[in-house]
Amino acid sequence: MNIIVNGRHLEITPALKSYAEEKIGKFEKYISNIHEAIVTLSVEKYRHKAEVLLKVNGYLIQAEGVTGEIYSSIDEVVEKLEKQVKKYKEKLHAYRKTDKRSSESPLTKSLEKGRIIKYKRFDMKPMNPEEAVDQMELLDKDFYVFINEKTNSINLVYRRKDGNYGLIEPII
């Protein structure tokens, strides 16, 4: 596993880097196919933040911890990652046992007005809507954009207020 430790408004000392690598490196025991782990440590006034992104077979597992001290932020993010990894392994195991469910009907969502303040790029692998929902849950987000493996078009799944999920499919 390749572990990259970045610092934002913070100098990464060898001790801090080895501490982060040691803590994140233990996930290799639980998931053997982690390709890369990106650790970003930052400081804003009195907030010390640790963000970790694990790349596992095309899936992304992400967590962040914010405390008053950088080492405790790393410990907090590791605790959150443990829960995420456990959830990933359970869903992976459950997905193998169950049959693939049918897709939900397409739904639309209105766009909010505002300006773009952040740009993000990421690799996309074709998947079915159920896998996209699993990925969205692993990232703990309200929506997830993916390439539908059946139609080969970009789709979006999102969490509805009633606890269910919606799927947006473009008509081409």
C-alpha cells in the first residue's frame, strides 16, 4: 500500500509522518487490496484536522477527524475509518451472498443556485446502482455520481429525506 502524507499549513515532521503511516498501515491487515492511502493533515487556528482517503478496488473510503491536537485527530480519523472499513467488508460480503436487485425508477432533483467553490476529479469505474449506493454510504455522502455498467452513461444516486434512495438517469 502506498501511503502519501500531505500537510496543509503544517510542516510534516518525520515523527508525525511515521505516526500517521503506522496508524493507517494497520488497515492493510483488514483489507489486502488497498492501492493507495492519502493522508492530509492541516491546521486552521486551533483546529487540527486529519483527512484520510483509501482507494480500494475502485471504491473510495473517506473519513476526517478534527480535534485540538494533530495526533488525537489522527487517532479519531482511524476510529472512523475502522467503522467505514467494517461497513465496507460487511456490504461486500452481503453483496456476494444476495442476488442483484432491480434498479429504482429514475427521479429528478432540483438544482440549488450558487457558485462553484470546489472542483474535484476522480476515477470512475462502471458499476450498477446498488454498488453506487454502497459507495455513497462508504463515503458518507448524500449523493454519488457513477457510470452505469448497463447503459454506459453517467448516473447519480442520492439519499432521499424519507431514508430511501433515488436514481437519476439521463435520457439520451
